[in-house]
Amino acid sequence: MMQIEGTIMTLHTDAASVAAALSPDNLRSMETKADGNRVVTTITGTQARSVIASVDDYLMNLAVAEDACSLRTGKTNR
């Protein structure tokens, strides 16, 4: 069986808040943590389509979390 694993790293003014906002939406195959000013998410799976769908969902959730956290701090990362 094929194992697929990928890591997404993004920079944020308040990475801890963004990671905390993302974590509740993580599937069992995902792990999100803050590392300094970065949010690091690892996604694993055995089917390419499922991993791609998880990445797509994660990126949408990331955009929402980033927007919500920037409203709190008044700073944007874009």
C-alpha cells in the first residue's frame, strides 16, 4: 500500500492563534502546530485523491483562520 505524506508551512504574524483555529478541523490524518512564526501541517494518507481533497479543505480553512486572526490583531499576512 502506498503512503503519501506532505507538509505545508506558512508564515503568520500570530502563528499560534492560526494553528489553534485550524486544529479543530483537522482529520485524523492531519497534524497542525505552531513553530515560531510558522504554522506547520502534515497530511498523510494512502490515496492521492483523499490527500488532495484534504489539502484543498485545509487551504480553505487556512484562509478563514488567517482572516479571523487578523481581525483580532488588526494585522494581515497578505
